[in-house]
Amino acid sequence: MNEIFSGGRQPIIRIKNVVREYQIHEGNINTALQGVTLDVYAGEFLAITGHSGSGKTTLLNLIGLIDKPDKGEIWIGDRNVGELNEKEKEDLRLKSTAFIFQFFNLIDNYTALENIVFQLQLQGYGGRPARKKAFEVLDFLGLKALADLYPQVLSGGEQQRIAAGRAIAKDSTIILADEPTAHLDSKNSQNLISLLRDINLRFKKTIILVTHEEAYARQADRMVVLQDGRIDRIENIKTETMLK
């Protein structure tokens, strides 16, 4: 099934027999991931779904280099993450990956525009180029009129779109979205999923969405279903849609 979707492309992320364990009370071990193997292809919109506790966020944190596996290998591009020191991991994370979290994590005393400008300045953009690119991102989001407003006067949907704007602005190839609809109503949730698809198509970014809502997961190219730390199944949504 993976070969059908890939169309001959090389994976941008390779996960090989990954195990992640956590020590809990009284020395007991919780195995969050049990031998997960998965390829993610460049330009793919991949959704990871499953019940609470299935290992979704653990897997995303490993891909985002926030955590590390106890066993197995993770490759980002041609780099084996397990062979990198902490500084090299930090550099790779900064260059390759942007995050969208369920909490918007906007800076309260920065305007919508300034929140995006700040992300660009972290990447080394000067003031004027950063503002120009930030305005372009807001225009794409349809939020240019909100540029000078602060997060506390924006709706939840608007704040999450600004958070997505920071991910667009970052010069990275991969966007990791961890339950980004968790604090949105159904209308804004669907708007955000549609926005992620637009970002995927327009900016050619690889998007990995974690969601417990299978209806949203089914709007991706592929859906990975986790159960008890293992891959239960992988569905090629894009291929199935094209064949209908």
C-alpha cells in the first residue's frame, strides 16, 4: 500500500521498529509504542489517528525530535537521528520542522503580524523582509485585516490560523500538527483542516496531522490508525478517492 501511494518517491521520514517506554509508578513500564515502522513521503498529507492512549502524540514527538525512542531508528532525510548530538538535533528540528499545537501558543503582547514576524526573525530574517513575508502569509490566510490585533481579541479559530501562519512562514519542509482542532468548534475545525490541505498543496510542505477525529483524518492522503502502540492499519485515502 505504501508503494502505491509513493509513486516511486523516496521517504522524507523513515521510522523503523520504534519502541518508546515510560516508567510509571512503582517501577511499572508503560510501552507507548511497540515496534512501529512507517515511511512518510515528501509532499504527503498524512494523518495519524486512534483512541486516547494509542501512541499518537508520542509518535509525533519522536518525529519532531522532542523525544527519543528506546529502540529502533528514525531518519529525517538522510540523517539517522539517533547518531546526532543534542545540538545537531536542535539544528535539524529548527530547519526541518514546524509545529502547530492544540494550544495556540501565541505571544500575548505581540500582534498577529508580530507573532509571525518573530518566527521569521528566529530564522535570521531582517525586519523589513520579515514584515513583507508575514503580510504575505496573512494575506494567504485571509487575515490581513487582523494584522494589528492582539491574540486576546481574536477568536479561537483566528488564533489557530495565526499559529498555522507561523508554521507556513518557517522555512521548513515538515509541519507537525498535534490535535490542532481540540479547542475549536466544528466549523472552525473543518476550516483548519481545509487550511492544512491548502498549505500542503500550495507550499508543498509535508504535513503530519494527529487527530482523534477519523472524519478529519480521512481528508488526508493516507490515514495511519494506531491501537495500543502499534499500527493497526494504513489506508490510502487519496488513492481510494481517485479510484471511485
